[in-house]
Amino acid sequence: MSGIAPRPSGGVGVVPAETSPPDLRLVGLAVAAWLTALAGLHLGAGPLLAVTVAAAGVTTVGALHLIDGLGHPRAAVRRYGWIVVAVGLGVVCGGAATAARLAIRDAPPVRALAEQRASVTADLVVRDDPRPIRSAGRPGMLLVSTELVQLTGPDGRRIDASVRLLVLTTDPAWRGLLPGQRLTADGRLGVPRGGDLTAAVLSTDGPPERHGASSWAQRAAGTLRAGLQRACAPLPDDPGGLLPGLVVGDTSRLPPAVEEDFRATGMTHLNAVSGSNVAIVVGAVLLLARWARAGPWLAAGLCGVALVGFVILVRPSPSVVRAATMGAIGLAALAAGRPRAALPALAAAVTVLVLVDPELAGDPGFALSVLATGGLLLLAPRWRDGLRRRGVPPGLAEVLAVPAAAQLACGPVVAGISGTVSLVAVPANLLAVPAIAPATVLGVLAAMMSPIWPGGAEFLAWLASWPAWWLVVIAHQGARLPGGTLPWPGGVPGALLLSALTVALLIAVRRPLVRRLVAVVGVASVLGALPVRLVFAGWPPPGWVVVVCAVGQGDAVVLPIAPGRAVVVDAGPLPGAVDGCLRRLGVREVPLLVISHFHADHVGGVAGVFRGRRVDAVLMPSSTEPDSGREVVRAAATAGRAALFTTVSGARHPIGDVDLLVLGPPYPLAGTRSDPNNNSLVLLATVAGVRILLPGDAETEEQHAMVARATPGQLRADVLKIAHHGSAYQDVGFLDAVRPSVALVPVGTGNTYGHPSPGLLARLSRGGARVLRTDTDGDLAAVRTSHGLGVARRGVPAGRRP
């Protein structure tokens, strides 16, 4: 977002709209080089060379034909002919550069050791900051991007190679490394997943051996970044963790809930250094220069100094250099006094960056930076002027046009990455606009002041925390809007599909009739995108297929068989709570009581199920932990004269119109974070054609094991009772396999466990699920109606004020 140019009033805004067509002479070159490099990363050097040679031949013939016909009377033929030649030249340049780097990546000595998973000693140079990644099997995993200098194999043979190596480690000694740091590490090589220039993956559990110090620029950046963190330490967690992310891309203190909210509302780009950060800092300097009546070249020089200083502050890693390049495009247009030169400058920058580092072609951050800048250059000026012609004030028109253009341009990439389309991204980013610049500028000043005057830095950070707090509020509220995100095909197909639809809409809405049709269809689509509606009815609501009882911090689920008869799964922590829920539902007979596992929050209330009711049988898991819970169930079953049975994965238990299929655990799990939770019975219940998944307290390990063993579509369900009261220990693959329309969370009011996880709730909402929870909504029901699936809630749970 770096299309900076002087406005007539002396401010900073998007470049003025041009009446003449945009200069596209270099755009074809840039796009062709980019797409060729991206294809080459996945195809390999051999096919890419063949394409490059063919393109070189076609380009040469086309160029000679145009040179021979320079006197052609039709200017359009010459103009578009040279664009075709530029495209061919882009294919040749992108293919040659990428093929050369792929040949180095796939050099036989390193590739052979990686395929053998050999134990090696590697001399490395750190390329970027170590990043934490989520791993179910190895918590605290770090990913470190490095450049290999020398490799010593198991036979002592040394290999000199300059290739990229990814380090996977759990040792905390890797956290403090700076880009440019030289080190030695021992580990085991592995084959990378492909699609980039990584030659191998080094897995290590030991600390690195450091050699010397990193460069002065990196050390200076480390000092300023640490000072900013100290200045933000007294602030509340949410704005205090967000501010370093806004300023320098440091998200180490950012709460996971805030991160998920930003992702759900399309604001995650604010947590990383991008062209927008560069534009804000450089724009502030430009305003000061204009206020001091500096000329264009002096203003550009001052902005250049600010740009270099900002790069040093946020660390000159590849991603930061990329963002700075995008930001420098506005400077070039400003210095030349030609806003129309911004688009060719963008195309030239893309071409140079891709040729220097072809891996950028597959980097989502690079695509987002380029597309956002392109949107500001091509779309925002015309939209701004169109709003002005319709009576919108100039300042408001620009504020509306900028985030809308950037979001529309970035939408296909975001959809491809997340598999969702956000309906709240544009309004959320629009509301965020007034807060981004002050938070960023004040944060930069706080970082710069921290080594000199820590107290002043804390004051500036406190001032910056107010706009940061506003951003947190926007993300928090936007992430909780029902239907705020819609499911969309992920990956490259999804991105291409949305790109095609976006281009078609941009072309179609030029006609007034089409604009009105698009508006009507858009509104109808949004309203129709909420497949699950809230049903307002008595209790129990007609057509209910499952009820999750509000029993506090515990589970109790009811599946209807016939009036007065139901299957009960788990009994909650207290007898009175589950008894009250069953009385409200009119349940007098329980042919089957299922116990998912023997923790107290699932069996403590078992006597309440038997209170005044006939219970025919109790179904239990084969796992006996903990023994105290098992004895409570045995005693209640004995006193109530109910038969006791155990079951295993794959068993089916039909009870009237309720069909129960045991899906988990697929095998006994041991050594997990909680073995009793991860040996919970996982049931797929089918009631009146509605599939309901009840996973007990299954955590990441059991969920992952079920995904690995399940047949295609076996885990798919309409309703999901969220496992373990909505804890953060959820397997992403499991949630993706279930893809529920309704998610019901049994959780206690004011619990001290942090349940439910805000990140989990945001993810479910982004996936299109209607999410309800017992601590705020009381008893919850999924209802089958004539219009499809609905949800109902009884009201405020006990212990909570209305």
C-alpha cells in the first residue's frame, strides 16, 4: 500500500486518477516473469527449461517481425505487439533465473543426504527471525530459515553449498538468533515439501553454536525492538501485544485470541511489516517535508533516509526488503513528479525481485504486497473520483476507496490461503484506517526513544495503545458477527476462481443495470449465507434432534427417541443440573446412558440421570482411567439396576430412531497430554437424518488419530458438540473434516481454564458454523425445520444474571 503522491492540498493520498490508459508496457513482463517462476518452483528445472527455450524462440521471431514492420500505419498493432514481446521476454527471464536456482537447489550431494535422512553438521547463516509454529506432536516448535554454507556428512566428507535450509527445532536457544548470525548445528536432514528453493530440512533438538555476532544493523534493530517491548510491557495484554506487531512485525506477545480475530476480519496484514507500514512512516516524513516547503527531490531524499532507518528498525530480512521495495515505488513517482510512473515502477520492482529471488513468486506476503499496491494504483483513484462525483466529500471518498481497493485486490490470495471469503473485511479495514497511522507513528517514536529516555518511550507507547485498542475492538466484534465469513475453495483453484469472478464483476459493473443486479444478488447472497437460523419457540422446541444441557463446566447431551424417551451422553458434574435439564425436556426413560470417559465433569452427576427415571443400560469405554470415576458409574448403575456394557471403535448401537456409531478412539492412546481425555468415546449420532458428532473430551492426539483412520466423509457432521469445552487443544484437520453447520459448546460460566478458546470460536465462525455456548445461552438445541437446520436456546443458565 505504497502509492504515495502529493495531493493538491499538500496531504498524502493515492495517486491521482489518469484520464489516459495506464502504462502497461512493463506489466506484461512482470506478470509473465512472476507466473513462470511460480510454475517453475512446482514443475522443476527440466520442464521449465523446455518452456523457456520455446518462449525464447517465439519472442525472438515476434521481435524481429515488429522491428521489420516499424513503419506499420496502425499504432495499436505496434503497441500491443510489443506487449506480447514483453510477455515472452518475461517468460524467458523468469524461466532462466528460476531454472538456475532450481539446479543449485537440487544439487546431488545435498539431495542425496536429505533422501538418506543422514545425520550431519551444518554451518549456517540465519536469513530471517525464528518463527514459532504449531505442532501437535512437538510443542514449542521453531522454524528457522537459513542459508547453508558447509555441510559435513556422516562419513566426515565436507560439502560446500550455498542453498537454503529450513531448521526445525524445539530448543529455546534458537529463539534469540538474529538474521545474519553465523552458527553451527547438528541434526538430521530431511527432504522438503517442495514448491520453493529449500534444499533440505534440518531437524535438531540441540542448541546452535554461534560464531561471532550479527551485523551492526541487526544489533541496532534488536536494541530498538527490545526497547519497544519494554515500553509496551506495562500495557494491557491485547493492545500491548498488538503494538509491536503493528510497528515492527514482532508478534511474540500477541495473544492467540487477538491473532485469530485479526485473521477472521481480514486484518492480519496489520500484524506484519508490509508496504502499508512503509507508506505510513514515509508519509509522515513527507507531510513534515511539505510543511517545511521542501522541494520534490529534497522531500524524496528525506523519505529515503526514513525508509532506510525503518528497514534497520524492523530488521533487513527478505520480507522487510520486499516491503521497502514496494514502499519505494511511491518515492520514485514522487521524485519524478509523475504519478503515472508508479505502475511501471511497480512492474519493474516485481520483475527485479522475482529474478533476484524466484522464491518470492510463491510467497503469499509478496503477492499481498504487490496486489495491494496495484489496487491502490489502478482502482482506488477511479473509485475515489467516482464517489466524489456522487457527492461524497473528498476526504471520506479517499478513506472509502483505499481499503476497498486493497481488499478487493488481495481477496483472491486471502481466499486461497484461508479457504474462506470474509464479508466483514472491507468494513473492518475501513473502521481501522483512522487508527493505523497514529499507532504506527507513535510506536516508531517509542522504539527510537527507548534507548535514550525509557520513561518517554513508555508514555508514547501508552498513547499508541489507544488506537491499538480500537483495532482490537474492531477485530473482536467483527470476528463474532454471524456469517462474517463464508467457506470458499482453498488453494490455487479457489484463488483463481475468485480472481475470475472479481475481474468479471469489475467489467460488468460499468453498466448501471448490472450494478443494481450485482447489489441485489450480493445482499441476497449474504442473507442466504446463513444456513442455520435461530429458532424462537417453546422448550423443548419442535423438531429438536439434540440438546446440550447447561450443567456448568461439564457435558450432558440428550438425543430424543420418542416423547419422554431419550439417549443421554454424559451426566455433567452435579446430579441436580442434569436432572433439571432432563425434567425440562420431559425425559422419563433413558434406554441408554453413554459415558464418554470417567472424569468428574462427565460422571459426577450420574445419579441425577437415575433420579426418578428408568435407565436400561450404561455404555462405557474400555479405558478405566480414572478409577474413581469408573466406580461412581458402577455404583449408580448397580443401584439403578442398569446393565453395564463396554464398547470399541466401529461398534454400532441403534436405539429406536437414534443410530450411534463409535468412531473413537481408533486404538488405545498412551503418553498424550491427557490419556483419559484422549481415550474418550467419540460417537456419530444420526437423528432424523441429522448427523451429530459427540467427541467427548478428545484432544489433539485422538482427533488426529481419527482423521488418519477415517474413511472419506466419515467425520462429516451437521452438528458438532465441541470437544473438551472448547479448549485450544483441537486438531485443525479434524475440524476441517467435520465442517459443521452448528457448533455447540458446553462450558461453565467464569471457568478458570480459559474455555472456550476465542481462536477456536473464530475459526468455527469463519468456517460458516453457527456457534452457541451454554455459559452465555443456557440449554442449546439443534432443530430440524422445514427450512433446514436451526438452533434454539432456552435462556440464561443458572448462576448467571440475565
